[in-house]
Amino acid sequence: MAFEMEQQLSAPERVQAALVAAGVDTRIEEFPSSTRTAQEAAATVGTSVAQIVKSLVFLAGAAPVIALVSGINRLDTQRLGALAGATIGKADADAVRQATGYSIGGVPPIGFPAPISTFIDRDLLQYDVVWAAAGTPRHVFPIAPQELVRITGGTVADLKPPPYPPREGEGTTSRT
Ligand code: 5CA
């Protein structure tokens, strides 16, 4: 889609266009009440907080990175830094908007002006469906977590602070 045309689309329309372009079979839902935080989104949608995808933007050196994190998990920024191979700094509201094209509370996992390096909380993969923001604090969409991995090209990883539970097929020895 031409850049000029994208400029005329609303935030949810830009997310919708990105979802369609990525071949995702889903529908953005608009709610009358807030989906600004994971807790509010879960209550509004009627799902668990764990199934809400937080889109957390940071700066790895000068480059933006996005961590897609289960609503119940805290992000381990040191871990994100190790994965990104750079020192992690906070992105303020302006930096979030500049990198993603969206404001905090509505940052989606796709639909950015330029690709953003993405890391995905492994804990999201245990659910059939998770819900992510779609451009505003009142728009979200459901998606299978495997689809989220596919369309973002993101790296699945443990993003919460350790300890991590043993993964299927692995022993009980701790991973370092
Ligand atoms: N719509 C919901 C769920 S889909 C949502 O966007 N949740 S969120 O967690 O991805 O977005 C809110 C997050 O933005 C907060 O968890 C917090 O990490 C971040 N945030 C909130 N205020 C600021 C701020 N002033 N500067 C930088 N980041 C902020």
C-alpha cells in the first residue's frame, strides 16, 4: 500500500490492512469500554489477563524492539537485552509513537511504518487464542499465538524473570 494512502487510514484500519496483508483470518473488535491495559482488556473482552498480549516497546541501543508479553508476566529487561544483543533503554511515549506509529495503550504487534525486531513471550504459546491491541485503547483482535509468531517473524523466548519451568522434552536440570 502506498505511504500516502496509509497516512489517511485510521489506526485500526492500518492494523487491519497489515493483518490482511499478512493473511491473517481475524477481525478487529471495537469495544465501548477501555482495553488500554491488560487488565482492562481482559475484563472488556471476557478472557484471562494471561491471554492479553502486551506490546512493550524498548530501545535496544538506538533501535526499537518490541516484546510481546503475556498480560500476567513482567518483562525481564536484562533478558530482553541479552536476546537483542544491546543495552535496553526505556522508550518514552514519543519514542513509542515514533517507532510504531501508535500511542501507548493501543500499540499493535504489527502494522508499523518499518519492521521492528520482535520477541515473543513463550508463555503465550500455550493458549488457543490471545488478544492483541489494534491501534487504539478500544480496539483488539484475537489471534492464535502461532500466527502471531508467523506474522511478526518474532523470536519466541522466555521473557519473564527466571526461574523458568522445564519445557516439554527437556529434563529437570536448570537452563542457564
Ligand atoms: N491495549 C492493551 C492490551 S492489548 C495494551 O496496550 N497494553 S500494553 O501493556 O501493551 O500497553 C501498556 C504498556 O505501556 C504498559 O504496560 C507500560 O509498559 C507501557 N507504558 C505505559 N505508560 C508509559 C509511558 N508513559 N512511557 C512508556 N511506556 C509506558
